[in-house]
Amino acid sequence: MRRRLCALVAALVFSPLSFAAQQLAATPPMGWNSWNWFAGKVTDADIRKAADLIVSSGMRDAGYVYVNIDDTWEGKRDANGGIRSNEKFPDMKALADYVHSKGLKIGIYSSPGSKTCAGYEGSFGHEEQDAKTYAEWGFDYLKYDLCSFRDNMRQEHPNDPAAQNHMMRDAYEKMHQAILKTGRPMVYSLCQYGYDQVWQWGPEVGGNLWRSTEDISANYNSMMLIALSQAGLSKYAGPGHWNDPDMLEVGNGKMNHDENVSHMTMWAMLAAPLIAGNNFTEMNDDLRSILTNKEVIAIDQDKLGKQGDRIHSGDETEIWSRPLADGSVALAIFNISEDRTTMRGQRLHLKEAGFPSGTARARDLWTGKDLGTLKDTDAFTIPRHGAVMLKLTK
Ligand code: GLA
């Protein structure tokens, strides 16, 4: 316990981020983003509706506070180069005020390139002006997506990847400085798909979170491939600066209950930002219970901010563990096979999870049941693509 406290203090003191930046995202940001469901069709009305439903569904009270507009809000620039929203978003300030009136925060999206990924106006050459506009409108969060800036990098430094990467870092730092200059706190979300091992330099350019992978899709294989690619990244995350394996697809596509449970379990183990991406007008009780499970969210938001990592990788199961501020440990067992498993002949890997005696008291976070004392040889029956998530104490 004492060691954990020291680790927490050391993480705060030695972080390359300013104290203010650490405070801004002391735990992984939680909210909702328009892209995974609405993509290019999103409108002002959709954002207002999402804000209404995030409150009435209980999502806000579970911790989801950022309502983030993704790509395709951008219009043309005015005569002075100021960015304007397009006809889908008639009044950004009024929209931000509306979202704030619900006890929520609001996020916006841009690119260091001259075009966003969907081909809309980016911030290239207008960084300070744009950050100022976002601050005046009342935005609290910026997702900054590399997109067409890759063309600038290739054009300026053909065949020189190191120089290209340097340019990329500078571009992210430029917007970081522009945000600071506004004086308005904004969570800074880097989106460049994990290139150039962004986790090694993301905090230096002010990143509160950085995408560590390519885009997620709404299916189990995409989700699990991303999840498993995060092994080994735990040492780069901490209060104020998080690896971002992309936004949640819980409720999108054809993922079933067990797959959604695995998705949410893994994102909580990874101390990942929990940015939902589903259509709230179609949210049923099953989805709501997965997205708002208090005990699972508490793992994601654990104050120690130590990301979980893999302790066992098998053909049938993956086992990951995550140390928590109160001295307990979260343990997740994923059935990655195409059949139900009874874990025959497999161990829980309790020693590797920090229990040298090979026993631990356990609570099942998805059923909400205390399981008593577990032995390393105890087994769980886990459905195809499902997961068990435990909180272990001595
Ligand atoms: C990229 C990002 C996505 C989304 C789209 C918008 O693909 O990775 O998350 O923002 O752009 O165009």
C-alpha cells in the first residue's frame, strides 16, 4: 500500500506533463464521441440529443462527461482566416452552452493538416487562431487527427522517416502551445494511430491521451486485435497521460453480450479512455448495464493510474492483471477461442498477478458476487469470446 502511494506521488512529480495537464485527465477521460455511430452525418441536433440521453440513461452519473464532436463539423474560413462551422452546426457557442447546461463538457476535432481525414478544413497554418476560436466557443477537449499532414511530411522530407516524424511531433507541439495560450483548459487527444511509438513522446507534446492503434471497427476481431496489441505499453500510461486504444464500439455492429463484456473489461484493464460511440436512442438495458457497471468503471478510473498488462497468453485464454491503488489487483481472463472454455488444465496465474501464496480473495465484477478464496488451480467456465473480471485481495 505504502509502495503504491509512493508510486503515485512519483508519477505525479516526475511526469513530463505540467501539474495542470495531469489534473485535467488525472484518470482516463470518459464520454461519448460522434464518429463510431454517426460518422459524417452528425448534426447539431444529434449532439444535443446525445447530451440529453447521456444524462437520462445514467451515463453521465456513471462518469461519461465529455460529449465530443468528431470530424465533419468544419465549414469554410472567413476573410480573416477564422474557422466557421458548416450548415450542420449553425451555432457552435450555443451548442457548447447547451451541452454545458446539462452538467457535461464538450469536445471538438481538427487536424494539423490542411484537410481532415474526411476532407474538411484542417488547422494547418491557423493553429493559434483555431485554438482561440475553440476556447471562445467553450470547448473543453480537442482531438487532433494527423490525416493529411502525412502528405506534408512526405513532401517536405521524402525518404527521410526520421525527419518526417520530427515534423509530426512539432505539429502536435504547435497545437499544444496554441491551446496553452488560450488559457482555457482543454484535454488534448493525439490521434496519429500510434506512429513513431507516440507513447514515448506523447506527454512531451502535451498529450493527455494518444491513439495507440489504427481505427477500431465494430466487430470482435478488430477489437481483440487492438486489445492484444497493447501488451507491453503499461509503463507509458499514468495520471494525465493515457494510451488510447480507440473509442468504444459497445452497442455498435453485431458484437454480442459476451463480446461487449470482453471489450469493456479490456478497456478497463488498459486504463483506456472510455469514450462510448453508440447510438443512445437504441440503447437497451443490456448495453446500459455493460457501459455503466460501477465496479468495472472503478477499475478503469483507479487513482493509481497503472495500466494493466498481460501475464499469460495461450491459445484459448489471455490473462491480464492490473495493480490498484488500495493494494488489490484486477485480474481478467479472456476466452479468445471460438468455443466455450472450462479452463481445463490452465492456471489463474495468481503468483504472476502478485499473490505469491497462490491464493487470493476474489470478487466477480460482472456478477457482483464475492467468490471467497480462490486457488491458482480454480477454473471458470467462460463463453466463446467472453471474459471474467475479478478484483483480488490478500
Ligand atoms: C480518423 C480517426 C477516426 C475519426 C476519423 C474522422 O480515421 O482515426 O477516429 O476521427 O478520422 O474522419
